[in-house]
Amino acid sequence: IGPMFRYERPQKGRYRQFHQADIEAFGYPGPDIDIEMLAMTARLWRQLGISRIRLEINSLGTAQARQAYREVLVRYFEKHHDVLDADSQRRLGTNPMRILDSKNPDMAEVIAAAPSLTDHLDAESAEHFAQLQVGLDALGIEYTVNPRLVRGLDYYSRTVFEWITDALGAQGAVCSGGRYDGLFEQIGGKSVPGIGWAIGIERLLGVLEAEQRLPERVSADVYIINAGEGTEVAARETAEALRDANSHWRVIQHLGDGSMKSQLKQADRSGAQIALIIGEQELADGTVMVKPLRSREDQRAVSQAGLVDTVSAALQAV
């Protein structure tokens, strides 16, 4: 999991810097790992409570089968050259399969009538794809076979898939993946089958937000306010003492400048149950002012020695 960077123009759902969670598996040539990968993602959507998502799958076959299909596709699109937009005309000489992925409505009819890769698979890839579907059916994972689902990189082979949502407008792919059995050979290594997928974290968060599944913001338990010379050090020591006493307490120490009034506003916005105030008088007395923020109880001074017990009792009472 980590940051990635996109060269293309940013737009909604396509940020210049974005984040992905990836998973890879190597050394498994059969469809069993393909099924495992898809079962894993299907379970993730269930655990997150996401319902507006659907699975599309396809098979790209072997490199040899794709090359034969590529020639068939080029001949077909050359007959309809005038219908193709500039981008597709360029792809005709580089990667004609990407034309099938075009969203240009003016080309929809031509693309729909194009030869299907599924009809040009080699026998082994066709069996692999059939077993994948048998496995998904057995697990009750719904899917659609989309013969127009392709990849822009030629090291992909056989299974490719996308989990797509209608909650984000045009940018609907939340998770994309597939097999790349030819990748290691292309970069000078041994022949090692591989498969993986990547989830766009920002898009996943967008789906959770659209389905109102984002968790509620976690509020603080204690907000420590300090005002006056020398009180910042005492506030920091108090914060650390509370964290040592109970690692589950969410303790915030106010940082930066701010009047007492503005710090109290920050404490209220944090959602904390109590505010601890350390001013110059408290510092001199060795006390802390405990101010309940969610009840009508009066604030009171507590000794530093008794502070942990006071905070524990206040939070347990909530």
C-alpha cells in the first residue's frame, strides 16, 4: 500500500497523487488463484458493507492468441477507419485492443460489432476461463463476462477483471487486476506466472461515502489546555502521564498559541468529554482544573496525584 503518481490530467476520482493497496501472487498457473483473488475482494466489499459494486471478467488468452486476434482486429477497424476518433486511429498502430475500451459514443456501434477475443482464445486459455467461472459460480460471486475488458500493457494474459461502481460517475473502477504470466520473461527473468490486483484507496473512500458507510469520526477523550508561562511543559507531562496510565484514552494536548477561549472552542470541537486546564495558578498549586464538556457539572481543581483516578471515573461515567 502506498502512493502512486498519474501523468494524465487530474479529474474527479483521478488525482495526480493517489494511493493504492496491491496484492500479488506468484507461481500459481491455474485458475484456483484467480478465484482466490476474486473471493478475497468480494469478502472485502461485504465486510465494508459496499453493495453498489459489480464484477466484470474477461480472458486475454496467451500472447500468441492475442497476436492472431490483433491482426483480425486491425483488419476490422481499418474498414471503419473514418469512424474512429484521433485517439483510436493512433491506437490502431500501437495497441488496437485498447480501442475496444473507448467510451466515445460515436464509436459504440462499431465497437459492439467488432470481433470478440473470447472467440479467438487458445484451447488452454478457454478452459482456464471456464474453470474460473465454475469457481465463481460455486462461491455465489456474481459477475459479467465483458469481452471488451482489456489492458493497456501487453504482458497481461488470460484472466483480467474489474470491480466497478456506479457511485462515482465516470470513474467507476475501484479494483482492477489480472494475470501477467509473461512479465518476468519480458524483463529478463525466468518464466513465472503471476496475478494481482490494486484498489484505489481514494475511490474506495468515495464509494464508502456515497453509500454512507464511512465510520464516524473518532472523538478525543481528554483535551489539555495550557495558558501562561511554563504551563506548556506541565501540559505535555500531564498528557504523557495519562497516556501511560491508559493507552486507550485519546488524549490531545493543545499545540500552538491561543487564548483560553479559543482553546476551549478547540476542545469542544474535538469531541472530548473533559478538558484539563493548566494555568499559572494551577501550575503554582500543583493542580489541574477539570472541566466537563458534555455535562452541566461544575469544573473543579484536582491535584496532579489524583488526576488519573479523576479522569478514569469521569470517562467511565460516560
